[in-house]
Amino acid sequence: MLTPLVIAVIRRGKLPLLPYLIALATSANIGSVATLVGNPQNMIIGHFSHIPFSQFSQALAPAAIIGLAINFIILRLGFREILRTAMIEREPHVIPALDRNLFAIVCIVFALIFGCFVAGLNLAWTALAGAALVMVLARRDTHDVLKLVDWHLLVFFAALFVVVDGLRDTGLPDAIYLRLQLVFGSHASTQAWNLAWFSATLQLLSDAEERVVR
């Protein structure tokens, strides 16, 4: 959602795109862990586990904050040469007028949605109700709004969850877990740490393989 805005600001200031876009992508991924609506996986967790919105954020917001701090340090060091030489060059441009009424409606509805999340209402229906309320109060042509929805991405995620659920029904994930349970340990804490380094190792090997292919 913020990518077009970030690109527009960076281009107007004649700054390098790469550091800021990578920062946006990585921060969005890391920060999404903090809430039940941060990413599709968290939505599924919230739907099936019925964990309260506030309880989930209370447990994982600290992890997200620490992750964002580490991400900032890594990006700052990795792009230190580019950022050191970067200079903002302001160019005159036409600033579009702010639609104050629409801005107020969006802010109020957003606050209501967040309040409903904290109150424990259904996440999906709350989000849909908020979107419908904004379209009704804004009195905009819904056809123009719906054209902006990334339907390809929604179909991709829907199909992905269908495939994952189909794989789960085969029993293969449970069979793999039973075979690997002794390898990762018998206690939940031990399994968590071993799974973390195992996943990190696989990710590093995957990245290395991708570089070789390129």
C-alpha cells in the first residue's frame, strides 16, 4: 500500500530507490507479526485459535519491535555508502488538494475497526464492514474502487490456502512431524529452537542455490 507513496517521495527527492524499497519490504514483513491482521497467516491463526487481538499483539509486538531495530541496523550498515552520498534535491511540484472529508471518514472508520478488533469481534467481517462503510459514506463510484483491488493477488492467496489445506488433509505433514519429532526434541521449547535454526539453515541454502542459478 505504501510502495507508490514511497517511490513518489524518493523520486521527487532524487534519492536512491533500492535502500528505501528494501527497507519498506523487510519492515512490512517483520512488523506484520505484531497483529492478527498483519498477514494472512496471522489471520488464519486468529480465526482458528480464537486468540484475542490484544493478547496476540501483547505477546508478539515486542518481537516485532526488536526485529525492526535489527533490520534498521542491518540496512544502515549495508547501505551506508549509498546513504552517505545521497542528497535530497527538492523539485517544485503540484501538491494535490487534501480531501478533508474523505480523510476524516477514513480515520474515524479505521479507529472503529481497530476498536472492534480489540473488542474481539470477527476480524474478516469487521474489515469488510469497515470497507463497506467507507464506500457508502464517501459516496464514490464503487466500480472505480473495486478496479483498484489486486484481484490476482487475492486469487493467489486463496489458491495457496486451498493447496495447503489439501496437503494437510493427506496426512503427509503429520507423518513427517512424527518422523522428525525425535530429531527436534521432546519438549516444546527445544523443538522451537531446533526448528528455528533448521529453518534458517534451509533458507540460507535456498538463497545460495538461487545465487548460483543466477
